[in-house]
Amino acid sequence: MAIRDQSYTRYDGPTRERYSWAVIGWSGVRTYWRFWRLKLTLLAVWLVPLIFALLIIAEAALMDSIPDLGGAAGPGHLGVTLFLGTQLFSLALIFIARGCGIISDDLRHQTIQLYFSKPITRLDYAAGKLSTLLFLAIIAVVVPAVLLAGLRTAVYFQSELLGDIVVLHLQGLLLLGLVVVMLSSLVLGLSSLTRRGGYAVLAWIGILIVPLIIQTIVGVTTDHSPWARMMSLNGIVGLAADSLMGGSAAMPDEIPRWLPFAAIFGLIGAGLGTVRWGLSKFDGIA
């Protein structure tokens, strides 16, 4: 039954309540955590960090058997870049399982009117929903990344490369944080555009898959031009990792080092701007 049919009225007093966004965010987390589909998806995506943990252990065994291996090869950033790419798709799966309907479900069941019968603003509502997605992302990809960074740091603890390893993984965690905010903002924006969570899921899958197909086609037809990587989320994140962790030597000459980060921040702004536009269409709320 619609909220308006149950005689709910919009709150028309002062909107000065603090931390209402946190209440909305935590309520969303508790609601999502009741679904087994989310829990099973989390267990599935946690298998990826487990595989990387085994690889780190194998790396430690090789360093013990071949002492000069670590010093000769150096830490390198390709492994961290590969991990970032896998975590991007892991988080995308989490949002497909639970996340794409975070605003759509409220619009479909008209519970959004119940939210705005309280003394909150559009900003409170959007920030609360975003915090729900960010919490899911922290559990799914950030916590495993921190644990893996700690494990690899422990492997190199007595190595002269310890400082390089620490800096490398701090840079990787920083970039992972940007990826989390980017994906969360995009999903939030898509969810605010439709009352059907299924449509948001299809749009999200399209954003992930279609650019990858275009990147592949453009790369083949242009003899693997580095600009093709700027056409997909995974390519942009890979270029940002090369720029941040590999330096100028790892970046293609044609692409400025700042451009992948500009693309990431542009996508974050596009997602949040879409949320603002979507919520602005509803009258009678603060």
C-alpha cells in the first residue's frame, strides 16, 4: 500500500537533526545483511583475495629458497594492478546482488515518502544510501585488500625493499578507495533513475560490459592504441594504477598521467550529479 494511502504526512518543521544520514545508512546495511544472496556473493568474491594470499605465501617461499630473488626483481606494481582489476569486478558483483535497487526499491514501494516524513533533507537521504554502499564495499574489497597488504609487508619485513612495498600498497589502497567511491556513486545514480531495480541492474551490467567490448574493438582496429583503455572502467583504473605506482615510465606517451584520475573524478561527479537530478524530481520533500 502506498504511503499516501496510509495517511502519512510530510514533515514541515525545522530540519536540523544531526547524523540522520548515518541512521539511514546503518538501516540499509542491516536490511541487506538479511539476504542470503548477498552473503553468498561475499563468500564468492572473498575467494579472489584468498588466491592472492596463497600467491603471496608462494612468493615468500621462493624468497626463502632463492634469497637474491626479491632484490633482483623488486616488488613491481603489476600484481597490485591485477588485484585492483579483480576487485573492481568483485565489487560490481556485490552491487548486482544487492545495491542497484538501493533507491529504486524505495521509489517502487513508495517508502521514500516515509523517509521524508522525518526531518531530513535530500542530502541526508543520498548520503545515507551512499554510506550503505560504501559499507558493503569496505567489507567486500577494502578489508581483504588491507589484510593482503599487511601479509605482503610481513613477507618483506626483513628485506631492504620493505619501504618500497609499504609505499606501493598504500598507493594501491588509495586507488582502491577511489574505485570504491566511483562504483558506489555510479550505482547510486543509476538506482535513482528508475523504480525498477532490475532495470538498474541491467544498466549497471551494460556500463561494465559494453565499454569493454568497445575497448576490444577499438584496440584491435587501431593496433592496440593506449587510448582504447580509456573507454572502459577497468582500463581507466589500470591506467591510473600505472600512473600512480609505475610512474611516467609505465604510462603510454600519448596519455597524460593525470587523465585517468580526471576520468575517475568525472565519473564520481556524474554519479552524484545523477542522484541529485533524480531526487530533485520529487516534490514535497525537503
